[in-house]
Amino acid sequence: MVQQPSARDPAFVSASSRFASWALRALVRRARARAVQRPRLETPARARDRALGHASYWGFALCLLLTVIALLGVLAVHGHGAWLAWVKIGSGIVLIVEGLLLARDVRGARRLLLWRLQARGPDQSTTEQLSRTLLRRAVAPALGAIGTAWVGLGLLFAALGAAKLF
């Protein structure tokens, strides 16, 4: 009668660890083979483009903050001060401007924003996985959709602020 190896058998443990090590090395080799060269976005040559990249980056960060504030319900605050209405109008204008900048891709604002985000990112490797490449290619159209949403949110902010003034 043939005896089945048990998990306590040293020969079985050794064989299973060797198989696991071999499988892990094979997976790493396959992942490295599927890695593609990651294109680095070059620094824009013109100062105007660099300035637009920095402005779109900081505008993007501000609009993210304003979006979080809107989602937390600041739009529902009903103050009677004129300053609150002007803050809502100013926030709406910022959202509209940044939203139009991204939605219309004015002077390559999406590419410049991605350049700025990539320059600040910690990952400086030269290769990336295929899934990350596909995700990176989907970011620019997603920024256009976010820009369109910000135009709508900015119009809402501005309309609520104007309604308090008039």
C-alpha cells in the first residue's frame, strides 16, 4: 500500500516550498516580461506652458477641496451674511474656470496637469505593468469628465450665492 505524504513529512514540506519558490520566480519573470517602457512626460519648453501646468495643478487641488466641501454639505449652510454669498460665487467661478480648462483641454491643460502630477509622484521607475499603462491612458478622458462635472458644480455654487445677494 502506498502511503500519501503528509504535511508534517519533511520531504513533502521541502518539495512544496521548492515548488512555491519556482512558481513565484515564474510569476515574477512573467510580470517583468509584460512590463512596458513608461514614457516620461517631458518638461514643457515654454514658460507659458509651465505656468499653465502649475496653475492647473493648484487649481485642480483647490477644486478637489471645494468638491469635498460641497459634498460635506456646505452648500446647505444658510448664512445671512453677504460674505458667505460672495464666497459661494467665488468658489463657483474657480470651479467653472478649472472645469472649462480641463473639459476643453485648453492649450493641453490635461497633459500639463499630468506632467505636474507625475513630477510630484514618488514612483520614478522606468517600466510599469500593462494594467497601469491602460489606467494612465484613461486618465486624460476622466479629467475631461471631471472638468464637466466641476462646471456644473460651479454653476450651482454661483447660482446659490447669487440668490442670496438678490
